[in-house]
Amino acid sequence: MNIVVCVKHVPDATADRTFNDSDSTVDRVGVDGLLSELDENAIEEALKIVEAGEGEVTVLTVGPDQAVDAVRKALQMGAHRGVHVSDEAIHGSDAVGTSLVLAKALEKIRDGGDAGAAWDLVVCGMASTDGSMSVVPAMLAERLGVPQVTMASEVTVDGSKVTIRRDGDAATETIEGEAPLVLSVTDHANEPRYPSFKGIMAAKKKPMDTWSLSDLGVSADEVGLDAAWTKVESFEARPPRQAGTVVTDEEGDGAGRLVEFLAGGKFI
């Protein structure tokens, strides 16, 4: 079974994240970035499926030059090849524009592009850790005209049949679909592996393709900030943390003073 995993390079949550002054988009160049943590679960699930049978795992990302680091991490984990879609016109794209670019790249792979054999599954994480929208897998399924089995806590593959367990707040569901389809997994689905030294060295020799919008037949006016359905109008830096309030204990009345302060602030 051949699988394509869609991954995202996101700003490090521990870094000083901000927006660009010029257009109020997320600064993805001036901050440290990394493979979205939730996408590691998608990579692990794809590797498990292939290791249990046969096939290859291709990793696909869309983003600026440094986004290729997300693909490299996946190759170090064990994926077989990578595809990086990079084009200045993509800057500022929302989920709608991003799903269009991903879908066109997936069609190119499926129809015999330069990135390996046609796919049976497209696997995604449950959300990106910077956007947390969880909508791209459904958008991909719609654009590609294939079923979606999403938010999987457990995945079973039997031939072309994919069965998942989806754990909700009120119920647990079992959902089945026939490949080709789009699958997304939660962070409860597995425990992602760490790249081994052997895997890190092997990743350097694995094939990596870089495509532009023209390679995918996508017009620049279909994506980017001008085509986005939502925009950030303005932003401002978070104000510095103010000094806290010290509740002193005078003559044993500290507990009462603390309760009074908490009640006054409607904390209790």
C-alpha cells in the first residue's frame, strides 16, 4: 500500500512567535520551526501500515524554504521519499488555498508524477499545532473525490478496507472505508518513533522533489493572501506581565484575606 503523508512545518511553540509587520501573516521565516508534533502520529501510522505489508511512504509539505526540514524529519523516521511545494505566491494562503495546493500535488503523484507510485491512502495529523483547525483532511477528500475516515484513535487495514475507531466525548464510533481515501489520526493513535542514527544517515540519500505552482497547474491568483477568505487585520504584542498581588498574613487572618481576594476577583 502506497501512502502519502501531508505534514506541516510550524513555528516552535517555545519560540517568540509573532506576525509580519508588512501583511499581518504568521512569521514563518524569522522564528525557529519544526515538524508539527501531531503530524508525527500521521507519519508513524503510515510507516506501521507499510511495514505490516508492502509499499512506500511519501511525505508532502507546502511552505517556504525551511519547510523542507519537516520532510527531512519524516525521512529520518523512515519515510521513503519527499515532496516540497514551494512558491512565493503561496504565502498567506488559508486552509482553502493550502488544500488546493496539496490536492493538486496529490493528483500529480497519483497520476504518475516524479514522486513515486500512485497512492492508496493520504494520511494527515488531526490538526496543525499552529492553526488547530482540523479542516484540511476533509477539504482534501472533497477536492480529490475520495472518502474520508478522520480523527482515528485506532486504525486497522485489511487489504483495501480501512477501519478506524473514533473516540468522541459522548460515544465511540467505528468507521470503515475503501481505499483510496483520506485518513487522519489523533495523538492517541500511536507513539511516534525517534529517528535513529542509521535513519538520519539514510535520509540524506532519499529522493526529494521540489515543485512550484506552475508544476501543479495552479494559478497564483487562486492562492496566497489576496485569495484567502480570512485575514488578520491588526495585532499587537502581549503586554508584559504585571507584578502580582501579595496577600499578607497579619495576626493569623491570611486565609480570610486570601478568600476575600479570590472572591473579589471572581476566581471562586
